[in-house]
Amino acid sequence: MNPFQTNKKLKLFVSLAVTIIIITIGCKKDAATDNRIDAQLNNLNTQAASELRQAMQATDKYHNIQNAFADGYADINVVMQNMGYHYMKADINDSVFDYTKPELLVYNKKADSSFELVAIEYAVPLDKSVNAPEGFPGDDDVWTHSDEFGLWLLHAWVWNYNSDGIFEPMNPNVIVL
């Protein structure tokens, strides 16, 4: 074997090894995040945790933002620090709380300008409900009364760990670039 072929194989091997290391590190981070979210879910009312897991299954396809667009979610030009970029499906924004159909998807923009799904958000118009909606079973969900948007809002940080709590409106881990 000539030295050129050996050098080429060595470069290929090193490149493959570096790729495997990068993927492994990324998977460990995702696994750690998943474990922390699972721990938060396990501390909730059993039925609420089950419903949130079903909401995650229903929204998993929206990790690809193109799927969100195809299903009618649109950019509503709401970008907030410690929340992210909000996309709404206006035709389901009514008085009905369906945990498998969140009215909003919340994304964070990564350094490469791609979008990462970080939360799902529920919205009920204020004129349809005087009091905070029932939402998830138990007392853990935190609905926010927003006169600015005319909505009751509930974030569920099921795709990005929130050290403040799964239902808190703000997430210190979401930094808008």
C-alpha cells in the first residue's frame, strides 16, 4: 500500500472518530435534558404527566418547523427573551383545551439559524373564559392572564428543560439570539 492511501485511510478514520464523539456528546446532553424533564413529569399529578407525555407524542413531528408550517402554524412575530419565537395555529384558538393540540409552538433559534422546538403553549381567548381554564389535572399548571394578547396562556416546557418548572411562563435556558 502506498503512503498516500494509508494517509487517506487515517484521515477517514480520524474524521469518523471525531464525528462519533460529537454525536455521542450531543446524545448525552439530550439524554440528560430528557431525564430532567422526565423527573419533572414524574413529580406532577399522574394524569397531568400522562397528558403531557401524550402532548409530546402529538407534537414530536414539529421538531421540524416545516411540519408546523404545513399544519397551519404561522409566525405571529412574538419573540421574547426566556421564551423564544412563537408560532400559532389561529383556527384552533378557541375556548377548548385539548392537550394534544396546543395553539402555539415555541422555538428557540440556534447559532446556525435553525429552529429548535422548546415548548408547547396553550391559549384561550379572555372573552371565552373569565377564569383561568381548567387545563391539566392537579394544581401545577400556571395560566397567565395577558391583556396584551387577549389570552389566557399556559407554557409547557416539554422539549427544553426549565429549572423554574415545566409550566412556568419563562425559561432561563432559552436565550434569544
